[in-house]
Amino acid sequence: MSSPALLHPRNLHQGKYDFSALVKAVPALNAFVITNPNGELSLNFADNAAVIALNQALLAHYYQVKFWQLPAGYLCPPVPGRADYVHYLADLLAGPGQDIPTGKQITLVDIGTGANLIYPIIASSCYGWQVIGSDIDIVAVKAARAIVASNPGLSKRVSIVHQQRNAMFDGVIRRDHFVHLTMCNPPFYASEAQAKAASERKWSNLGKAEQGQQRNFAGQRHELWCEGGELAFISQMISESQMFKQQVGWFSSLVSQQKHLAVLEKLLRSAGVAQQRVINMRQGQKVSRILAWSYFPASLPQR
């Protein structure tokens, strides 16, 4: 099984998974490795335990994360696609043809980091950035803090904040703090029914359409859907970003549905942003977009 095609050039997960190296990093992965009909090593990606073991191995092998565990039923997203978002944000921060700023002087905020903490792991490992991860779910916060505390490389660069339910940035970004980048993977769906329908399509694509099966990537309700879906969520984010316009270099969010871009870009113009970008990402058959905006007209202030 290959990792998704057309990844960002700096993404470490190009080409086929090296199962011999991954099993060496996490021997427990070997129990889930199978041989597919083409005679290649692969996994049963419909098995949630196999996906978790793969992530543990990827994070250990590529990012030196030796402890990574999730509470039962929490989102276990694929690592290669998450890495792409981080690398495209690094390009955005650098600007065309410029070196990417690295080190602890750069701060990234991950809104809704989840129990998996994958964005902060990749950003701190690849670029040495300071990362603040926030989440409204106290179970996710405790799990993320346990991952940070158990990995010395993370404990120096990553901190976790319990976010208020009615505020995305307030309480996460201090009033005296400048943040270079924010990122967010919002709940995509507008209802539980939409989330379940999407789950059934995944199972069908994986050849596991039986009723009652567990979603292969799991996920809590607030991780998957919210009232109004991603359009309402990102609209609120744009509105709240105006209160932090002098404290954040670039705000950003994933946008799964292209039809939402026109509405969101209109909101950004109404909010008075100085710059906005749509960055396309493709992983295999999946196309997603990063919507980024800044209230600074040109280069970011030096902080």
C-alpha cells in the first residue's frame, strides 16, 4: 500500500510504506501486516487497531515519538495528509522563494488539536516551532498532554490549552502574544446523519459495508460534525479572527467542500483582510484546500 500520491515535496511520507522500517520502530505493527492480492505488504485499513498501530509506527520512525496513545473512539487521522497541511503553511509563512523560518521564535496554534496531536508533532519536529494545541474536550486535552509529557522532544516545544466552547482564540492566544500561524481541521459535517453517511461510504470503499462496523478512523461527535458544518465553523473563525488581527500573522483552516469557498472569501473581504490565499492539496483521489488570511498587507512584523 502506498502513501497518498502528489504529496508536498518535503512530506516525509512519499511512495510506499516501508513496513520493515515501521515494524522495527513499533514491533506491534507486525501483527497487522498482510500481503495484498498483488503480493505487496499492506494493512487492513478497515481495522481501527491496524490504523492506530500504523500511526504509532509512522510517528516513532519519522518524528521520534515513542509514546502515542488515543482514548477509545477518538479520531485517528492518516499522518501523510496531516503533514501536507503543515508543510504548505511553512511555505506560506516563508513567502515566495524565501527560506522557511524555523526554531522556537515561530509560534503555531492548532485549533481543535484533538487527542491525536499530529499537527503539533509534525510542526515541532520538522521546523522546531513552538506549538500551542487547543481543544474543547477535556479527555482529548488530557490525552494530548500525556503524549507531550511522555516525549522529551515535544515537552520543550508543545503546550496544550483547554479551549472555551464559545471562543476559538480567546483564552488560547494571550493578549501580549504574537502568533505567526493558526491552523484548524474543522468538523466537516452539519449533522450526525451526514457523518454516518460519510462513514458508510468509507466502509463501502474499503469493502466493509456491513452494518454496525466501527468507523475505521473513529472520532467523537464534536470532531466530525457541528451545527452548520464547516461553513458555519469557519465563518465563526473569520468573525473571531478580527479581534486578534494584530496578533496573528496568518489564520488558516482546511475547507473540504469547494462550494463553500465563495461564501468564505466574501466574508473575508467584509472582515477587511489584507491578504487571502486558497492552497490546493491533493492526496490520491482526495482534494482539500487550505483557506488562509492575514490582516497584514505585506511581510509579517518581526516579533
